[in-house]
Amino acid sequence: IGMLDKAEVGLSYQNRFFLKEFASQSVAFNYAIEQGSFGVYFQQMGFSLYRQMIGGVGYGMKLSDNFSTGVSLNYQRISFGDIYGSVGSVSASVGLFYQLNKSIDLGVNISNINRAKIDDYQDERFPTVFNLGMKYKFSEGTFWSIEAEKDLLHPINIKSGIEIEAHEFFVLRLGMNSYPFQTALGVGLKKKNWRLDIATSWHTSLGINPSAGLVYQLE
């Protein structure tokens, strides 16, 4: 968010495998100031017997025309219904963004750098995730991106996608990730200060994950 120069508010919804128990909802707000941008967000997933929630506040600062950094402080909570109760913990994340040239952007992010704990039993902790990504711009409205994601327990996940601006108010997106293998298709609609994004990914064993997001940019 360090590169943002206007305030934005967004809502999103995902219905994993058409099961309402796995549906997730999120809301985020970013506000740009002269020295950077502040952001707040909240996301939840699950139902009465199992629910995950995470919320946080972040700050990003543009250090030069092509370099920015950001940090966030997050609160994560897992609820296991009436029997097992709930547990919560605070985590921190940090990210860097660098515009190498007019065509290539680079980024790195580390989530939960303090390895927030869930329970003392078997030293169970929230995932710490490392992300390294690159975006290559073919033109003003068309780009290709690739990202490597790795946590401390699972194999590396390679994500890649392409966005094509078919019209000034319409974009087409194609993507995939390697672990677990999934393909994705999406479209985006832009009208003045509004953006509507609709997408779905497909898991070979479990099915599809439809999602939608709506963003409004304040003047």
C-alpha cells in the first residue's frame, strides 16, 4: 500500500467448493497520506463449530519513486465451538516493493514473522509464510506475474497468472498454482472509481471456488 496515492475501500467474498461452511468474507480500507498509506482489514471464514478470523492494521511508506516498504500488526483467532473454546494471537508481517524498471516490479513479503502460537501442545503455531514475486508488464494494460510461496511445513507453491486488458473497462485473467494444483479464470470490470472482480479456481479433486470483489476508490 506504500505506492497508493488515493483512499480505497473493498469487499470480497469466496465460496469454497459451494460449501457455506467454508465461505469467507473480507473488508479492507486504505487511506493515503503525504508520508504513506494506512490500511485496516478484517477477514473471517467458517461456521458456528469452526471459525477463523483475522484482522489487522498496516502502514506503507514510499521511500523513493520506485521503492516502498510496509508493515502490519495482525490479530488471528480460531474458534472451535462451545466445547473447545477459542484461541487468539498477535502476529506481524513485513513487505518490500521495488520497481526495477518500467517493465519489471519485484516484491517480497513475510507473514507472521514472530511465529504466533496457537497452543503449547506440540508447539502448534499459526503458519509463517514467505512470498517472493515478480510482475512483467508487456504493455500498460497487460502483464504476467509469478510468485513463489513457502511456509515452514509444506512444499513450495508456485503461482502464476496473466492479465489482459481487452478494453478500457474490461480485463481477462488466467492463472494457476502448483500446490495443490489449481487453475483459475477471472474477469475485471472498471467504471470510473469502481472495480468489480469475479473469478473462480478449479481444484481437480474438490471442485471450484467462486469469488467476487468490489473496490471503490475515493477522490
